[in-house]
Amino acid sequence: MKLNLPDRDCIVGLSPMDDITDMPFRQLCKEMGADILFTEFIASEALNRDAEKSMMKMRFSPEQRPIGIQIFGADEGELLRCLDVVEQAEPDFVDINWGCPVRKVAGRGAGSGILQDIPKMLGITASMVKRAHFPVTVKTRLAYSADSMMITDFAEALQDTGIAALCIHGRTKTQMYSGCADWEPIGRVKSNPRITIPIFGNGDITTAQQAVDSKRCYGVDGVLIGRGAIGNPWIFDQCRRAFNGEPPREVSVAERVAVCRRHLLLAAGFKGERAAVFEMRKHYAGYFRALPGIKPFRLALADAPTLDEVLETLEKIGRHFS
């Protein structure tokens, strides 16, 4: 099945990140220009047992389309069964996570752990495509390790399973998040004349210029931005402007405070005050990066135990930098 994407020379999307790309943050990124969104990754077995937190992760609003629900697991039966649950949410596509490197996932043979068994990965993927009633995409890494089979050797086989698109993160599983992402293999996959599906690249895109350079150098159909978007939803607007040849737009401190405040309130409305206050701590460094003298305020945001105290600190930031 074909993946319906916006008509862009280069798609710029929000990469799925656990405990980051929840519905409130996706909403902000969409408003700032993200072309495509993904949910946080969700365990197939959790969906099959109707776990409340996992079911909540599947929720999205109509304006967030096109959106994919990302799932992970190592058991083919569990993965196939969870498609029935995912289908009820009516996403635009489902994304299989064959890339997560963390031990609790990869150590069980899920995520990038399956890159030690390429035939199993291909078999499960083919079964998922056959079973699904919507497009299936895959997000993976270059390889399990530098001395194992690389994505350039099995990308065609992945395409042959019937997936609608492939996103490649430019690191191996064993690299975790260390070192620099290597986009050269991603470019070789894209330049393979037998590859016809969209190829997205991912890894170390933190500025609009890097997104433009990745398109120019490697020819990818799109870039997915992960850590570079945390506390920085403006990066999607900046990318779109850069691709259109427009100058970047400066983001004032007042706007940073206003968007951070809205993010917090959206999160509190979606998952409750306590969870919102705790989880928003991952975003503050991004929202207020490079502001001189911001450290005491950022520490106060991280230490604030209640919604009201966070809002009060945000007001202080606005006054201090006005």
C-alpha cells in the first residue's frame, strides 16, 4: 500500500521518541510545520492486554495527520495480533520499530536487537504487511554492529516485503547514541536504482541547515528530527523556511515562554498535572537553550513540584528577559 505524504521536495517529520512524542508535543510540532508525525513506540504485548498507558499513547487528533502508530516487539504472533488494536485507532500507517537500541528492548530481540537475525526481521515484516489494512513502514539502524550486515545489503529485501517507506538512523545498535550519525549508507540506499519506496534519514539533525544539507548530499525523500526537536518545535518551521530559501525567523524569549507554557498546559490536560510536571522537565533545556543566566531558572523549573510553581517560574523568566 502506498503511503500518502504531503507534496514536498523533502518531507520533514518528527521522529518517534519514548516519553517525548506524546499528543501535546506532536500538536505543537504539527502547528510549527512538521509534515509527518509518529506516536511514541508502543509494546505490542501491552496493546494486546489493553494496557491503559499504551492505549493512551495511540491517541491523536485529526489535525495531526498523516500520523503513524509505532509498535515494537519480538514475537510475531503478538505483533500480528496488535494490528487489530492499532487498526481501531485508524492511523495513516503503522511503523515497526526495528531500531531502538536500549537494553530492555533490544536485549529481548525487539528493536535493533532483531538486526542479529535479518531473516526473522524480514519474515515478521512481510507477515505484518500481509495482515495490515493500512501501509506499513519500518524504522531501523544501519546494522547491529559495524562488522555485521549493513542496511545497504538488505534494504532491497525490506522493500520486497511490501513496506511503504523506510527510515534509517545513521548509527548501529552497538553505538547507541554515541559518536556521529553516518549518513553515507543512507545515501547509498537512496541512490540504489532498485529502491522505489521513500527513504527517510534520521540522526543528528539539530538545525535547518543540516536538514537542507542532508537532502542535497544524500538525496533522501525526507528527514526525521528527534532530539533536535525536544523543547524546540520551531525547528520544523525553520526547516521549511530553509527549504524555501527564506531567512530564519528569530524566536523571542516571550514566544519561548508562551509555547512552553502552552505545552505544559496541554500535557496537564492530557495526562494530569503530576505526570505533566515531571515529563516536561525533559524539554526545558531546549526551550531556553543559550539564554545567558538561564541556569537558575532552569533548575527551578526542574525542581518545581506543582503546575502553579512551574507557571510562576515561567512568568519570572519572561519578566527577567524582557
